[in-house]
Amino acid sequence: MSDSLVSIKGMRDGLLIILDEHFAWETIGAALVEMLQARRDFFRGAKVAVQVGDRVLERDEIRRLKDKLAEHDVTLMAVLGQ
């Protein structure tokens, strides 16, 4: 199920992680962590932008997202909306 919640696309400067905006933020976060753990070698050292669609993230949610990515040696470069 996590593949339908979290999509990955390559970009010139890193990866674009696209999060499904129709699910609860906690569900998306769990799916993202699952993907990071399952593909640890692929993501190690990556720079990513995260597209959240129409979802509005609070500052604390962005900080937790950044920390969650950093735990897997992934650098958050940008959070993108629609």
C-alpha cells in the first residue's frame, strides 16, 4: 500500500517524493518511513524535494518530516505544494 501513498521521481538535482494528499498525515508518514527503510541503500545520501499537494503543513510537521528523513541520511531540500 505504501507505493500508492508515496511516489518517487528522479530530478536533475535529486529526488522528488510525491505524497498522496488524500490520506491522513500520520498514514503518509508511516508509509514514507516504510519506504525509506525498505530502500535504505537507494535513499542514503539523497537530496529530496517533497510534494504535498494541497495539504497545508505546520512548521512543526515540516521539522518532523526533515528529522525523519535525516534519520535515514536523506536531506530535505524543499517542500512543494500545488
